[in-house]
Amino acid sequence: MSDTDKGVAVRARGLVKNYGMTRALDGVDLEIPTGQVLGLLGPNGAGKTTTVRILTTLLRPDSGEAEVAGHDVLTDPDGVRRSIGLSGQYAAVDENLTGFENLYLVARLYGQRKAQARRRSRELLARFRLDEAADRPAKGYSGGMRRRLDLAGALVGSPSVVVLDEPTTGLDPRGRIEMWEVIEQLVATGATVLLTTQYLEEADRLADSVVVIDRGKVIAEGTPDELKNQSGGERLELVVGSAEELPLAMRVLGEIGSGEPTVDGRARRVDVLVDTGTKALVEALRRLDAQNVVVQDAGLHRPTLDDVFLSLTGRGTGEEVPS
Amino acid sequence: MTSMTKVLSDSGVITWRNVVNVRRNPEWLLGATVFPIMFVLLFAYVFGGAIGGPGGGGLAYREFLIAGIFAQTVAFNSSYTVIGFANDLQKGIIDRFRSLPMSRFAVIVGRTTADQVLSVVVLVVLSVCGLAIGWRIRGSVVDAVLGYLMILLFAFALSWVGAYIGLITPSVEVANSAGLIWMFPLTFISSAFVPQESLPGVLRTIADWNPFTAAVNATRDLFGNVSPPGWPEPSGWPAENAALYAIISSIAIIAIFAPLATARYRRVASK
């Protein structure tokens, strides 16, 4: 990773791409510090895959510039290709080849010699728990196994930048968790990762920072925590023992919180937005305890990235962008 | 590695991958051989009597026919190239290749070369079938080998056309028919099954200059197979210089379609 300048592994400025009359990207900027994971988040059709295709030299932008591992995507695409590993949206696995042959093929195309390619392929198969199935055609692999094999293919060349385009789309929950574990291991080795996803939970779990794009534009960026705070911070929620205690609880929360408390009489529940997190929780419990109020349940609820997306775009992530 | 050795090494690796694909799918070979065997039998025994005419039916026509069937079969094999590329595009394998620091040209040459393996296997099966119905090689061994090479060169050239078609078709379904549809005029408006002299007007001119006719005539010559007695001998420059014309047109086809297919590959979008 010595070829990166000032510790930035991926840098894109003002990427624009039109498909006919449709503007797929409308001036996207990104920066990934070396060794970090950037989650590129957005609904279907937001421009995630177009961004990935430009950064991996599969597509030329109409305007804008991008550098990956110190190589310009337009003037030095082969330099970029030597430094990256791409695992696409659809597992690019040759199902007539065995798992081993798939990796050996990619290793040879990265320019590795036969013995080295063989060694590297076996090593990755073991690391991705595919060693038992290594010599069977990939045709018989499960969806999760194919994805792991595809990801292994992206790592064959020991790339300094790994690009994962929706690595868990279409996997069942078990396959998804397995994939997350594999990606976490990868991150632990110090690789820079660009990860696109429609799953906010996934970005939350894997990414150091998140860029939210919608309709070809960056609409928000920051760490997952920053984004959550942007959309209103945390809510403190309390359930008291009896309805008579509700007015008192409301008064206390009104003093501690940063907004008007809301109350649900039937559930004997009060909640309020807070800025100070656990401190506010402890303070609320201390004051209520001092007044002998019975608190049956208490908790801090952080907004999910789904809430963030909704507050940023005015619509949920599942809704298609009208074209 | 220097860039030339990298191109060769990449081409070898891609060829290996595609040959493994053929080996793991014996049903492709079955499809590729059963179809032409049916053609041999159909033309030899169903149409043969009528086409061969009173003087030349039967054995003489069958001997005339074989070079035509050989050439037609390997020409049809270019549709495997079309479908191969359409499949790789659809499955994202082309994206993977395009993101690798490898030769662009190698992806195509590796496919067009590997597809000739299929043609070689099919030619062996068809030769046995031809021998069984009375076809014989009448010339020297060297000429016979040259005859087979002539057919393979022409098949290789068509495979580049197939590569281009495979890379421009929007889906595997379209590729299925796009790979085959132009084969019918190409292989039937020719001397493969009938004397080209028998075709009417403009069709005859097309047949005379059809590179496929030249490939068939040259192969027929090299096998020492002659037209049935009483048939007009093909005339004109392409007929009299069949081998030369077939070689020139094969090279011309490659010279046109190799850069077209490679340029297309550079820009191709996944589906």
C-alpha cells in the first residue's frame, strides 16, 4: 500500500455518468482512507453500482476523476486493476469449474506462476471454509458458498483495495452472517474496502464511514453514529409501574430531554429525545428513584440507519426510485 | 512478464478454462455431433437421390456431400462462441475478467481457440460417419490434413464473427438465435449441397463469391472428391483459386472481426 498518497486509498471527484437521458451519477465525491471500510449506501438505482463500475475501470465516467491505490482510473486502468479485487453483485463464478479451478484461473490471470497460483488458491479455499468442496464443480455450491468463492477470487491477488458490490444481496440470513464474518476477517487484515449495500444494518456493522447516495448524488456522509445523530439522536424510553406515576415521569424527562416528552398511557410509557445518551438515562433513573417511582423498564433507543434514510430522503429504502 | 508473453499466457489460461467447460459438458458434444450426423443421413439418403440426378445419385453424391457437411458443421459451431460470450456476460464473468490486469485480446482468442477443440472432435466423429456411408479420401495424406486444416481455419475465422455477435447481443436468448440465423444463407447459398452452377441468377453470383463455397471447394479438392458424373465443374476465379480465396477471406474475416470484437469487449456492459 506504499503507492497510496497521504493515506487515501480511493478518491473520486465529481463523477458524472449519463445513460441516454438518465443521469445515473450527478457529481459523486468519495474518499476512503487507507485501511478503512466505506459503506456506499442507497436504494436500488441510486448509482451505487455505476460508482463501483467506474472505480473498477469497467466504465468510463462522462466527467470527473478518480484515483484508486494511487492510479488514475482513466489514464492507468491497468495499475488500478493490479491493485484491486472486485466481487460483484452476481457471484462471477464459472460453475463448470471446481472451486479450486475458479481461483487458480483468477490467480494465473493476475500473473502468478503456476505453483504460486496453486498455493494461493488452496490457502484461500481453506480460509473461506471451502476446502472440502474445493474439487467439486461450483455448480453444486449453495448461494453462500458461491459468494464466498467469488469473494475469495477478489482476494487472490492480495489487492490493497477490495470492492464488494452488494456482497449479501439475495443471501439467506445464515449466508449473510457468514459473509459478514468473512468480511470482518478481511477488514482485520488491513485492506481498504468499498462496500455497497442496501442493508443499513450491514453498513452499520461493517463500515467505518458511510456515504449515502440517492438518485446519483451524495446526500449524506459520516460515521454510522454521526448519521444516526443527524436524524435526531437517541430516545430515552421508560415504563413506569402505575398510571399515577406518569405525570411525574413526564416532568422529569421533560427536564432531562431535549424535546417534549410523549406519553403512551395504556402502556404507561414515556419517551423523549436526549442529547447526552447514557448520562441522561442514569440521571433520569436517579431522580425517579429519589421520588420512589417504580421504573419497570428503561432503555436508550438509537435510530436505525433506516430512520436516517427516511429522514434524509423522505422515503424508505425499499421504495423504487421513479425513473 | 513482458506484455507479449502475458498475452500468450493469458490466452492459454482462458483456452484451458473454456476447454474444461467443454469437457464438463459432454452434452454439448452430443448436440454438436448428433445434429450433423442427421444432416449427413438426411442429405445422403433423403435428398441425395433427387439432387444427385439420374446419372449421379447415391455414392457419388455422398462423396460430394461430405466436405460440405464438414464445413457446415464447423461453421455452425461458431454459435457456441456466441452463446459462450453471452453466458459469460450474463453471469458477470466478463466483469471479473475486465477488472483483472490481463490482456483484453486473450479473453476472445482464448474462446475462439477453445471452440476449435469442439470442431476437431466433431470432425473426427463425422469422418467416421462419412467412411461408414462410403466416403473416401482419394488424395494424399498431406492433402487430407491440409483439407482438415482448411476447414478449421475457416471455422476459426467464423468464430471471431461469433465472438462479436456474442458481445453485442443483449441476452443469452437473443444470442441463441443470433448465432444461428446467418448460418442458413451462408451455408446453403453455396456449393455445399448442390453444384453452384445450378443456382439461379444472383444466388449463383453470391454462391460463387461466398467464402464458404471456396472453403468447401478447396477441401473437396484436397480430399480428392469430385462432383458426380455429368455435373458442371465450377468455374470463375474464386472456384479456380478456391484454396487461395478461402485462405484470404478467412484472414480478412479475422482482420475485421478481431479488432471489432476486442473493441466491443473493452466497452461492453454487464447485463
